[in-house]
Amino acid sequence: MFTHSVLPDWMFLLFLGVGILVLTDFLVKGFLVEIQTLKEKLEKYEAQCCSLTANINQLKLYQMKTEHQQSFMKTRTPYMVQEISNLKAG
């Protein structure tokens, strides 16, 4: 024969409370791990962003130097051609 026992209300509430506490603890720990993972990814992406910004600044500086040299050569070329012509004629 089966005996059917009924839990007292306080024991049911205790089990329910412990279950909710365990579930909440599990979820909170999972969220904390996820937050830490996202924080690490964010720090990594911020470092990559800083590195890319530094590279962009170096490229802009190189572009400015190249444009300056190109401008200098454009102004000097006619004089150089004239000097070469003078040397050939002389």
C-alpha cells in the first residue's frame, strides 16, 4: 500500500524558497560570467581601436609628407629642366 504524505505548508515554502534561491544564484553567476566576458571583449576592442587610430595618424603624417615632397618637386621641375637645357647647350 502506498502511503500518501502531505508536506506541511512551512516545509513546502522552505523548499520553494531554497529552490528560488538556488536558481537565482545560478542565474546571477551566469550573468556575472557573461558580463566579465563582455568586459574583456570591450577592452580588447578598445585596444584595437587605439592601435588603428595610431596607424591612421601615421598614415596621415606620411600622406602629408608625400604631398609636401610632391609639391616641392612640381615647383622645382621647371628649374631643373631649364638647368639641364642650359647644361646641354653649354
